[in-house]
Amino acid sequence: MTLPALVERIRAEGRNLGGGILKIDSLLNHQIDPLLMAQMGRRLADEFRHLEIDRILTAEISGIAPALVTGIELGVPLVYARKKRPITMSGPIFLETAPSHTKGGVVELMVSSEFLRPDENVLIIDDFLASGETLKALCRMVEAAQAHVVGVGVVVEKTFEGGRQSLREAGYADLPVYALATIISMNDGTIQLAEA
């Protein structure tokens, strides 16, 4: 089930920039609406609450806000994959790469091994499910840590980019995937959202 408040905000404020790029900077990717973000976190947490979750993993930077409020709701820590290695990140790391639609190139994602531990159950939360490449990179990180991905939650899924199918084809067919809003088309400058 979608989050109606989010769907209405996308209808009112979302902009189709062409090439499948959705601008929702007024509520997620630049400015954050704290009340709407709290609703998102509650809905995502409710969707996965029945699972045993040890931590949440996301990608820097737009995934942090929805992942944080989900972590607050579930009472579990959040770790985010960094795109640049700070000098404080010493010791072994998990490193994956993924093409970035909005950055126009490949980005590195890295997490210190001290924050992804073997046998933990990890919920992945991110801003978008588009091609699925970032989410697959995060899944590979969890697997490299000998931990278990138990679910994926996203704010917006763009079904026309095939990310869910890409996850299935990469071996994640049994992974529960949930989106708060689903966009089925962005043709001719429009944004067509699924109703339910």
C-alpha cells in the first residue's frame, strides 16, 4: 500500500527532468519535510516489523533520512555506505560500485567491516528503486559480510526502469521489496503514479 501523503506531494511538487529523473528535492533529496519523513519511517517500519532486524543499511546521502526514521521506529542502528573514504575509516572495508543515474557515472560505496557483522539480519532502506544497481551493490556488501538481507524498502520505485526484476535476476527473488510510492511512467514530461 502506498503512502497517500507522499503520493500527493509527488503529484504537487515532483518534476520530470527527462531521462527518467524525478526531482523531489523539496521533500527528500535536498530539503527534508520532517513530518512527512516521520510518516515514511513509520510505514516502512510497519512493513518490516515482523522480521528480526539487527540493523539498517543505506547509501549516502538521500537514503539516510528515511533509513534513520525507520531505524528509530524499529529501535535498531543504521549504517550508511560512504561514497568517499574518510581518514577515520581504518581497517578492512566492504567496497562495491554502482552506476549512478543522477551523478552520471559510477560511484563507490564503502562500509567499515566493524559495522556489518556476520549472521546479522540487515534491512536495506533507500530513496529510490530505479535500475536496482545501488540496491544490488548494498546486497552484495551484506553478503560479503556474511550477513543476511531480509528486506528492501524504498521511498519511490520507478517500475519502468526494471529494478525489481533486476533484483530477482541477481538472485534476490525471495527478498521482500516495498515502496511507499510507485511511478509507472514518466513519458512526455508527465509523472504517472500507481494508485495503490
